[in-house]
Amino acid sequence: MAVLLRRRLLLLHLLLAIFVAASRGDQSGEDYTTTICNLQPYTCGGVNISYRFYLSNQTSDVRGKNGSYCGYPGLGIDCVGGKYPTLNLDYYSYNVTHINYTDDTISLADPDVLDDESCPRVDHNVTVPPIMWLMNSTEDTTGYLLFFANCSISTLPDEPHIKPIACACPDDGGNGYSFVVPSYVPHQILSQQCNDIFVVPVLQNVSQIDQEWSTSGYRNILELGFQLEVDLSRKSEQCGKCEGSKGRCAYSGGGEFAGCFCNNGRVEDQECNGDGKTFCLLLASFFSFVRSKLLRD
Ligand SMILES: *[C@@H]1O[C@H](CO)[C@@H](O)[C@H](O)[C@H]1NC(C)=O
Ligand SMILES: *[C@@H]1O[C@H](CO)[C@@H](O)[C@H](O)[C@H]1NC(C)=O
Ligand SMILES: *[C@@H]1O[C@H](CO)[C@@H](O)[C@H](O)[C@H]1NC(C)=O
Ligand SMILES: *[C@@H]1O[C@H](CO)[C@@H](O)[C@H](O)[C@H]1NC(C)=O
Ligand SMILES: *[C@@H]1O[C@H](CO)[C@@H](O)[C@H](O)[C@H]1NC(C)=O
Ligand SMILES: *[C@@H]1O[C@H](CO)[C@@H](O)[C@H](O)[C@H]1NC(C)=O
Ligand SMILES: *[C@@H]1O[C@H](CO)[C@@H](O)[C@H](O)[C@H]1NC(C)=O
Ligand SMILES: *[C@@H]1O[C@H](CO)[C@@H](O)[C@H](O)[C@H]1NC(C)=O
């Protein structure tokens, strides 16, 4: 009897040792090699920069993927001079006026417009590069203003909505007229007669109210900026699992999923608490094994 008990105890100890070794070896996650998530939330010029968005200089090597960050591709905010949050879209830098974490939108304004008190000039389209996980906001919050410059119009069209920009600058080319209209105003003649066309998103509800496009109206609307929305549909399955386990996804500079940052300070393949799950599984199989052994003896 004593011999049998000793054998059983020995077996138990052996199994425990194996189990401890196995559970250690199972720790696939590595500790954070960096602090890329640690500066979140970060406040820059009154704008809260938190996950999905990140500070653009907070990048590092995550599991061999260099230039990785704690957030989604293209959502890196520069904090210029520690005061001005900005986002680059296609080589143009826009001031970030607000980020709404409830509906995942970011509000941007063109600095040329913000900084020009009298006669803001729009000289480029607002385009979102494909690498960025941002899209134009859903239609009820986004409208478009069309700017026409370098026009060869010698007599102004007899259309109430089409008036030249009051402060048009002489170096606009053509005969000096430039125009701005909301996209819902018929503008065929301008498309035909003007060489340069620029499309700028604006907040729809405002553009329907103010009819004084050509004078002060368009500036007021541009100053309010425009909104882009985080394109959540591009999230990888791994990132979905990571967020589902309360982790934060890291993506590489090339836009690939790089790892899952967990609150316990570790990087996992996909899910946080991965260790916890494996632990339970091991524990369960351990006990059933011991039980069967003991019963057999
Ligand atoms: C910033 O936003 C995040 C995400 O919504 C929130 O958890 C955090 O409390 C906010 N921080 C500040 C300082 O507003
Ligand atoms: C990442 O590594 C590649 C190859 O070593 C290099 O070409 C690239 O510039 C690096 N990117 C960053 C953001 O450091
Ligand atoms: C990143 O930018 C922020 C805001 O400008 C600054 O406080 C921080 O020191 C910078 N970090 C690095 C590593 O450059
Ligand atoms: C917009 O950002 C730039 C820095 O890129 C800054 O110089 C400028 O003052 C900002 N404008 C406003 C109105 O915040
Ligand atoms: C953020 O978005 C939500 C949902 O659209 C809205 O109810 C809320 O007013 C917004 N917050 C701010 C500060 O704009
Ligand atoms: C006006 O358009 C013509 C034809 O596209 C172009 O050659 C010229 O550079 C433009 N002028 C300005 C000031 O943009
Ligand atoms: C701006 O976008 C409009 C519509 O897509 C296009 O017709 C126009 O040529 C673009 N302008 C420039 C300067 O790329
Ligand atoms: C909608 O219009 C009202 C009245 O002009 C304005 O107070 C509000 O800020 C606008 N909403 C947005 C999202 O710009």
C-alpha cells in the first residue's frame, strides 16, 4: 500500500513537472520590445490621440516587422511643435481639428484655408491614398465644393449660382475669373471652360445653409473642414480577434498585421489571454490524465 502511494505521488510530481515545463514553453508571446502603445492616449493641441490613431513617431520593430505602430495604417498623427496635430494625405498636410472615437471620424482642415484670413485659395484635390484606412464620410455628412480656376470665360454665364470668386487673385490664369460652387449646382459650363478643377469635401449640413458661395460663404465652410471615417472593413481577421480580446493591433509600415498588444505587456499572434486558455486546457487534460492513471492503478 505504501509503495503504491509513493508511486502515485511520484507520478503526480512527474506530471506536475512536465506540466510546468510545458506551460512555460507555451508562452508564445514576447514582452513588449517597445513602448509604442504607451503614449496613448496622447493629447496634442487639445486633440485626443488614442488607439486606431497613433502618434506618427511612435513606431518600432514588432516581431520582425519594422516601422510598426499601435494603430491602423495611415492613422498616424504628427504633433508639430508639440502643439499642432496634423495628418498627411497624399503629400498635403492637414490640421486635425477633432477625432470622434464614437463614430470613428477625424475632422481635418486645410492649413492654407485656416491661415488665410482674406482669400483662401484651394489649389489641390483632397485625395486619400489607398494605403490609408480612411474613407470619405457617409454621404449625409459630406458634400463637395468644386473650385474652378484658369478659366477662359469672357462673358459671365447667366446663372444665378455661378458668380466669380469675389477676391479672385490675378495669378489664377485665364482671364482672372475663378469660381466655386457646391457640387449639386449645375456647373457644366465651368467644367468646359476652366482648365483647373479642384474637389474639396465639406460638411454637408453647412453647405446647404449658406448661399453666399462666392464671397464669404465658401471660406466659412472651408474653415469648418471636412470629415473622414476610419475604414473598419479593412481590418484583418487577426486584428478582429485581437480587439475582441481587448488587445490593440499593431500594423507594419507596409500595412500588414504585425501583432496584438495586450494589457499585460505582451505581444501575441492574435489574441490576448491566449496563455490563460492554454493553461485551462492543459490543466483539464492534466487532471483527466491523473484521474485515469489513479483509477487504473
Ligand atoms: C481619449 O479617448 C480615449 C478613447 O475614446 C479615451 O479612452 C480617453 O479617456 C480619452 N482621453 C482624454 C484625455 O480625453
Ligand atoms: C524596414 O526594413 C527594410 C529592409 O531592411 C528597409 O528597406 C525599410 O526602410 C525599413 N523601414 C522602416 C520604416 O524602417
Ligand atoms: C514624438 O512626438 C511627440 C509629440 O511631438 C513628442 O512629445 C515625443 O517626444 C516624440 N517622440 C519621439 C521618440 O520622437
Ligand atoms: C495648422 O498646422 C500647422 C503646422 O503644420 C500650424 O503651423 C498652423 O498654425 C496650424 N493652424 C491652425 C489654425 O491650427
Ligand atoms: C461623436 O459622434 C457621435 C455619434 O455620431 C455624436 O453623437 C457625438 O455628438 C460626436 N461628438 C462630438 C464631440 O462631435
Ligand atoms: C492654365 O491652363 C493651361 C492649360 O492646361 C496651363 O498650361 C497653364 O499652366 C494654366 N495656368 C495656371 C496659372 O495654372
Ligand atoms: C481633381 O479631381 C477632379 C475630379 O476627380 C478631376 O477632374 C481633376 O482633374 C482633379 N484635379 C487635379 C489637379 O488633379
Ligand atoms: C450643422 O449646422 C449647424 C448650424 O449651422 C452647426 O451649428 C453645426 O455645427 C453643423 N454640424 C456640423 C457637424 O458641422
